[in-house]
Amino acid sequence: MKKVIVTTTINPPTEAIRKFDSMPDWHLIVAGDRKTPEYRLERGTYLSPEDQEKYDPLLSEAIGWNSIQRRNFAFLAAHDMHADIIALVDDDNIPFEGWGQNLLIGREVEVNYYETDLDAFDPVGATNHPHLWHRGYPIQLIPRRDYYHRTRRTVTPDVQADFWNGDPDVDAICRLEHAPECKFDDSFFPMAANKPGPFNSQNTFLAGHCLKDYMVFPHVGRMDDIWPSYYFQARGYQVIWNKASVYQARNEHDLVRDMQQEYIGYENNLNLVRSVARDPESITRFIPGRTAWAFSLYRRHFEKGS
């Protein structure tokens, strides 16, 4: 089985990157940006800006530079390697021992299964930190979340979204209010739901066959990985959320700027979730034209014979 880790960075190799690069059963691909310093990996592959321009200059233009969405080129490199499993990580996700082992993708898995009448499911609120919520969860639904209808059910996931101890992936409002430092209780996992929930590009595992329907969207602020997650589930892919397998030593952020970058989601997330549930391709109503162009160029690489 071919297993590939993908990320992007503007930093020299971090502790997390060095650990991912040393994993013998995985191959790390790092997509650089114009701000990335001279970069050297011991085992993995570094895609320089020049490599990316040569690979697909139109896609490079559509994504733009100084953009975390350069990681899409690492996705395409993983596809070219015929990866069976792709792990999406950030350079501040320090893996625990055993990370990436005993994955649940493609297996029948018994989960805590939640049923809700709301339009979306928040996996963070279902844990031992119920006052928090996942980045990209529609804020209008936060006061109405409930987790009473829980059963045990068997599902076969296409995506395994692992959690993160330390500074979790919550939105700027939640972080400003609570300044969380979390240790998630393993007993709440794995979980799944009857409604879509947000998952991110930080410590998430995808089956290779579904990569054609997933990219991180440029030009939509900090909804770059959230909106694709809702689209992805509307296409019928099964997601489970699993126990924390990294410590997130979060890179320094300007939380007010993060909030500004998330406003597009505060304003549109609920309507987007409702719309794509009816028609996944209605995602184009919510994304800029340049984003739609980038997604079209990206998907061209998955066409037969490409």
C-alpha cells in the first residue's frame, strides 16, 4: 500500500516535518511557496515553486502565491504516485507515537453514530470539550447542538479525520473566548453522523480514490479546507472523526486577522451546507470564479489518460 503525507510550509523544517519525514512506511511531499527558505528533506520530496510552475502553470496562476493552498500540488504529486492513502498535515502537527498506524479507511468500523435534525454536525461539541466548536461549523447552529440521539453503528469510511490535542482547530471567535488547551478523551471516538460535519486539512487521512473530488480552495479565506469538506460529503463520501493523534503546537496567529479570514464562512456556511445537500455542484454559487477555475484545472489531472 502506497501512503503519502502532503503539506505546505513557509518555514524551515519543523519538529513535525522532521518526524513525518522519518516515517519508513510513508513518503512526505512538501509543496513550497515563494516565502519558503531553502529546503532539504532526508527522505521526502520537496516541490519548489519552479517545480509547481512547470507542472501546471495555469493552476499555479489560479491558486496564486503566498498561499497555503499550494498544497494542492502535493495532492497531485501523490496522485501521480498512485497513493492509496493520503495524509493531510500542517507543519505544526507533531505526531504521537503510532500516528498513521491501524488506519480505519476502507474498513467496517463500529462508531458512535449521532443523528441530528440540524443541517450539520459538530464533532468537537460531542467530546469532553462541549463548549468548543469546530472551525467552519455554522455559528447559527451552535446554541442548538444536541448529542442525545447516539447509537452504535458500522460504517466504512473514505476519510478519517483525526483530532489534535493542544490548541485545537476551532474558529477565531471560539479561540478568543476560550483560549483552549485540550486533551480529548479517546472514549468519544471514532464517531460519525447522519449530517455533514466540518473536517480540515490538519491531520486528516483520505482514500486515494476520492482525491479527485477534494482540493483546498484558494481565495475563500480560512474556509479553504472547510467548504471542500462539505462538498465532499455531499458527493456521498463517508467521514469519521477519530481520536487525537497529534499535538498541535500552533504557529503564531493574529486572531483578529483569522476572524476576518473566517467571516466569509460566518456569513455563508449554513446556506452552503443546505445548498450542497440538495445539489453538490451548487458550491459554485458560493466560491469566486477564480476558485472555480482552479478546481476545474485541478480535476483535469484526474481525467482518464491524464
